[in-house]
Amino acid sequence: MASMNNHGQHAATFPYERPDARRANHAGHAGAEFPHNPLLAVANPLLNTISRIRHLPGNVDSGQLRQQLIDTIRRFEIHGQRAQIPRNMLIAARYCLCTVLDETASLTAWGHRSVWSRSGLLVTFHNETEGGEKFFQILARISRSPHEYLHLLELMNYCLLLGFEGRYRIMDNGLSQLETLKQRLLQLIRSVRGAHAAPLSPQAADHAVPPRRWRPMLPLWMFGLALALVAGLYFTVLDWQLGTVRRPLADAIKAMRLPGLDLGPAPAGHTLRELLRPDITAGNLDVRENGPQSTVVIHSDALFGSGSADLHAAFHALIQRVADALNLVPGDVVVRGFTDSDRITNGRYASNAALSMARAEAVKTLLQETLERKDRVSAAGRGAAEPIAPNNTTANKALNRRVEITLLPSPRSYAPARNMSWNPK
């Protein structure tokens, strides 16, 4: 369960497969275990980790363990996207898993003096510390729509079965209330899934056998009693014989030291600022970065004529270079058009909002000609909303007439989001 590092400490390692084998077989093996719940399938490595954390030695390298779990959570999000699990359900599942792993670590002998006391997984991914309360708020909210959130309900049920207690740990009569909650959750899941598990085989139907008339030589009750005595004696002897073999084998298994998995951090990718630096230096555009998001800003006066949504041909190459850069950075893309506050007088567009939408659509169409994935782009018209300067001078109005191309990063390419909340219907 642990191996020595260079400083004499025990570094936490878990018996995962090799990285290449695990990634290749993850979908197949986990999917076979949970064929009707893809969310449980991709969360299986994290669920297995919960019980292992409780048995780690007191001198565990908690920093390395925390980094391994961060990388595993990021892979959980990637596998979840590949399984086409809805984004809001992935975020809620990540919140619950971080909460359960944090509580498990904090209740160990080493938890209060480790990195978890300052920066748990919930703080890292959601910048929150009240997971023990919010876990049950999410559960109450999604219980109103059990058919829509069945997979998430089953994941949270697994978390409770694995020992998560949250706020009920410190409440008077909390464990009794928690047990009642578990029973209600199980009944809710069964109301959707059905009261019984699916049969092991579709050909398991019994076949009727015609009765045969038979007269025993001894009364049936005597025959049954004799059979029970023989069976009891046989299993008593068998259990005694197995005990002599089982104890050394169990001790040998406990003494095994399984190899660990070195989970390095996800590789750093390109940024739009780096890829578009020549155009930034030339003054063709600007790139604003706000945490994990990057926004390319191009002023409309350079792209369009006054009151027009027709792109100047001279700037087609600029938009294509932006598309080439977006091909190297994963994530969704939103094109938004903005205008100044002056009213439109040419009659072609009914409002500034309509003009800004037409301009955003024109840029979107040109981007899609170069992008490898055309469905990752959407467009929106904001009109005179969200000005970056007061509309009181000619120069300020020119600044407000702009097109913004915002990259919303994919899970593998962004840093842990802060103040992230999730609000299901």
C-alpha cells in the first residue's frame, strides 16, 4: 500500500493498472461493472480510493497523495465528457467526490496535520469548504427529478454506503437521521430502476418438469435429517481444513507491497496570447485573459463598414489565423458582437442588437471554414450593452464597436475553477 521515498517517508501509492493499460481498458472494465450508469463507471477509480485512504500509514506523503487525486479527478472529467455525461452532472459529481475524499482524509490519523487541513480537494476545485452541508442540499434538490438525475443519485448513494456522513457526524442523533435518509434514497432509486436487479441471463427461465411418482424406502423427514447431519459434519471438517490454509494466505496478502503509479501533472498547452503574439504586436487585435478564459478583441471599424455586417476581404486572413490558433487549444468558442450607443439610420438592421448579431454570425461563419470542429462555435449579439468605455466621445465609441472571440477551456486545459456553483432544475 505504500513505498519509501528518498526522505524515508511512505509515499502513498495505489494498485492501479499501468497508465497505458488503464486508459485503454477503463471504459470497457468500468462499463462492464456499471453497464446502466456511465457516471459510476468513470467515477469507479475515485470510489475505490475512499476505503484505501482510511488504511494508509500515519507517515504518508499527503502532498503526493493529494496531487494523485487531483490528476485522477481531472481524468474523471475527461472520461465523463467522452461518455457524453451532461456538464452540470459532471460538476455536481466532482463536488460530491471531492467532499467525500476530503472527509475521509480529515478523519485519518494524519489528516489534521497534512496539507488537507489547509487546502482540500473541494477548495482546490470549487473554492468551498462547506461540502458536508451542500452535499445533502444537492441530494435534496435532485431528488425532485429522480428520472433526470438517476445516475447522480446512485453515485451519491455509493458515497453514503462508503461511509460519508457530512453534517450528520456532528448532529444530535445524526447517525439515526442519516440511516433514515439512506433508506429513503434507496427507495427513490428503486422507484426508478425497479425493486429487483436485472436477471443474470436472459435464458434463465425455468422449464416445467413433469412429476414422477416415487415412493421412498424411508420417510422423507428421516432422510432429510440424515442428510443435514452429514452435510453439517462435512462443512465443519472442511472449514477446519481451510482455516489452516487461509490464515497464512491472508497474512501473505496483507504483507504484499503493490507497485504504485506515478501520476504526473497534465501537460501544459498553448495559450491564445502566445499563438497570436505577432498579431498583438502588430496591433491587429488584443487578447484578454481572465483566469482560464481567453478573449480575442478585434475592433469592428477594421472588419466592417459603417452599419454593415459584410467582412472586409482584407481581414479574412486575420480571422483565419485566429481559427488556426483555436485549433490548437481545446474548448468551446463564443463570438459576440458589440456596437456603440448611436441609433442605426440605414434601415437594413432594426437595432444595434440586430447589427451586432449579424456581425458575430459573419465572424463565426468565417471561423468555421478553418476550424476542425465547426460545432464548437456559437454567436451572440450584445448591441450597445457592456461598453468598455463611456459613449461620450468619438474615440470611446470606436472602442465599443468591437467583436470578441472568447475561448471557454475544456476540463484538461483549465486550472481549478473558483466559486463554481451548480444549480439543477
